[in-house]
Amino acid sequence: MDFQTIYQYSKNLIVLYVEDDDILRDATLDAIEDYFGHVDSASNGEMALQKYIQYYEKNATYYDLVITDINMPVMNGIDLIENIYALYKEQSIIIVSAYSESDKIESIKHLGIKNFIMKPIAFDKLKETIYSVSKDIHQNV
């Protein structure tokens, strides 16, 4: 899938990316920042939730998309998702998770999460997921 095909749907989206591994967070940010209008990042769920609330207070709207890891310090991704859905049930979320966390993924499917990317992140899978989710968001605006 080429950049322009994805970009037509993703270019105006504001994203919150949450990952506790500094190296992975930086590498993934480098890979996704060109696709979106703006990307904020956080290194744990608590920081992400604070940014999520502050973004809403400042802009009177929520992020278009949240991309989050599951296993993080301070507040894990499951708690973050539950807190986000308590604020805004329609939030589009992509989970990025290690294969060893697949049991956790099964336990959160009931929350409504449909989009998963397994670590290590395959760039083609990342692009496909960004395209799919961005197109859905674009069509539901």
C-alpha cells in the first residue's frame, strides 16, 4: 500500500501514541508521524490519560486515534483503555502488543477493540492498520 493511499485518510487525524519502551516509541513515531496531522506521545498509561484529558479540555474534542501498548508501568494499556472508554466510548484505538500478551488481548476484546498490531511491529501491517482505521474514522466524520 502506497503512502498517498493511506495519507488521503490519515493526514488530518490527531493521534496519541503510548509506548513505554523509549527506543520502540521513537522508532514508531518516526514511522507514523508523516501519516498523521499531529502525533502526541506518552510513556505510560497514566501520562497518556492526563494528555487525553488535557487535549479534550483544550480542544473540546478527543483524539481521533489512540495507539497503545498493553504492558506498561504506572498504568497499563487495559486500564488506560477502560478509562478512555469511560470518557468517550466511540474512541478509535489500536493495540500494539507482544505475542506473549495474547491472553490479555483476548480479555479486552469485549471492550470493543478491533485493531491489533503485534510486536515486533511489521511496517506493512502497521500501514494496513493505519489505512483501515483512518478510512473508518474519515467515513464516520
